[in-house]
Amino acid sequence: MKINLAVLFGGKSVEHEVSVISAVQAMASMDKEKYNIVPVYMTKGNEFYTGEKLFDINSFKDIPALLSECTECVFVRSGGKVELIRQKMKKFGSNLISEIDIAFPIVHGTNVEDGALQGYLHTLGLPYVGCDVLASAVGMDKYVMKILLKEAGFPVLDCLRFAAYDINKMDELVSQVEAKFAYPVIVKPINLGSSVGISKASDRDGLVRSMEEAFEFADRILVEPAVVQLKEINCSVLGDSESAEASVCEEPVQASGDDILSYEQKYVGGGKGGSKGMATLKRKIPADITPEQDEFIRKTAVDAFRCLGCNGVTRIDFMIDMATDKVYINEINTIPGSLAFYLWEPKGVKYKELLERMIQLALKRDRESQKISYAFDTNILAMGGSFGSKGSKR
């Protein structure tokens, strides 16, 4: 029998469209002989829909028309199984769309990649691909990630964190930055990816503009020193905390004069080949770095992956300061765009195999979780007596 695999994508995120691209890519490469693939599209309003039209990237050009040909649905747990059923139930006939054996979230950004969706699937008792709740949350919060990695001895840049409720104290915030860092600095929303809301500031006025822009996308931001002579290097990692391996390294190629790769450069590719996601980005594979740098980055990527308790495929982005040759971890993407398949193909791992290995890692985690006891033998509620509104506390 085939395994019923629900692929979840979309969601309430500024990276919604990138998720759609990544998911449609992945579904086209999955093993149709082994899996019954059930696409589950999450709208920006958090409604769930399923239907055959969701396999076609061109269907997403007109979302209202697409949804009119799909079925609104919801996950429920019943009788020890997880079922996908119709949200608007029919009076006659079955409302069951499919039983679901495992979920494959291919989502990016806040509200979906940050542990929220993973927690929902965990509560359902549904095995799911990728990082667990904690690793997802840590990976999404750039500040928490930095603190944990720094404590563990990994190279990261210092930073300052600010919250939106202090935006009326902008002069004070700017003074804190200027007291700690020299210009230029980089300003980022604390929990977004795909270069959304990220900018460089070279003076006080620019810093104010950058911080105000970042606050439009998140309630917390961070500021860190800019690496002026920067070379960006990305490396993917596949595995779990027990065993993991690194892909080849890539070097993203920036457009002339650009300091930060934009959303359009990463995903639109100048308007051509947008459905290929991160595969449209100009890059050098393998990266133009020394063998020593390559070895250090690949080892550091695996060590950081295991330190944060990741699972499945991630992409860890590094920065090399060409003036000092120092290497820093920039961030970790727990569900990278296009699942970083293009970094595994040079190692002989085809996309279909990469997806299969991710699914098997999720099933392995589920088997190990079932060995853990989550109940006491003694049930105090069966003991009788009157506990009152204060319970058993005396």
C-alpha cells in the first residue's frame, strides 16, 4: 500500500509565494509509486485547501479561481489515526478526503517555519518531515540562534536586539548602536528570511530608515556590524542529531553594486524561471574558496546543525570577512528555498533521493519518540475524593 503523504505549503507569511514554488517543485520530484501525495495549501488567512489543481504552479496565478476548484479541509485525529476531512461537511456521503500517515511541511517564514506549524502537527500526533518545534523556533529567531551558537563556541557576529514598543525612543536606540558598532551596519527583522526587510545603513539617517523598515515586518529586529569585504558562502546539511553530512558549498553571486541579495535576485531571477525558486539565483558551485575554508565551513555547518538539534535538510549561510579571513555563521534556514536540492546534486544525490531521505529521517524520529513514556501508572483522578477548585493542594 502507498503511504499517504500530506505536503503542506503557503501560510500566513511574507514568504508565502516562495513556499508555493518550493512545494510544487518537491511534489513533482516525489516517488509517486511509493507515496500518495496529498497537497494541502494554506492560504494567507490560514484556511486549508486540497485538490489536484495544487500540483500546477500556473494555477496559482489566480488564487480565487484556484480555491473555487479545491476543497476546504481540516486535519482531525480520530481512532488513533489522522484524517483529512472536508471543512464544510456534506449531509450525505463520506466527508473523509484521505487518511494521512506523514506530513511534509514545505513552508518558509513566520507562523509556519518557526515551530508553530510543527507544534500543530506534533499535537495531532502526525509524523512530520524536518526540524522539530524547538529547532524550528531557534532557527527562525536570529537572536536566539546567535546566543546559543556563541555559547557553544561557534563564530557569530555580535548584535543588538530591539523591540517595536521602543520605536518611540529611536534616538536612544540609534545611540546604543553607535556606541557599540561603527558604520556601516546591517539591520534585520529577527524572524524573517529571503532578504525581506534587510538593509545596510551607512550613517545615522540611514540607520533610522533601516530600523523603521525592519519594524514594518517584525516586532523585534537586530543590528549587527556589516562585513565590508564580504564573501557569502552557503552549505546545506542533511541528517539528524545522531548523524549528518554536508553538501558542497555555494557562493551566491550578487548583482553589480548590490550589498545584499534581494528577494527578486533569490527567487525571481530577473523575471525568468521564477518557478524554479532558489535554483534561479546566480551562484558558483563549488564556491571559490580555499580547501581549508571549504573544510572548515562544511564541518562547522554539520556541528551547528547537530548542536541546534536539526533534522532533515537545512541550509547554513556563512560570511567570510575577506579583510581578515574570519568566517562567521550568518543564519540557519531550517526549511531552505527549493530544499537546497541544487547543493546535493553535485554530490550525486538526486532530488528524488534527497526527499526520500528526509521522509525516512522523519519516520525514524517518530519510531524513537514512540519508545518514550508520556504517562504515569498512577491516575490520581481515579482515586476518588473531593479535590475542589484547588485540586489536591493542601
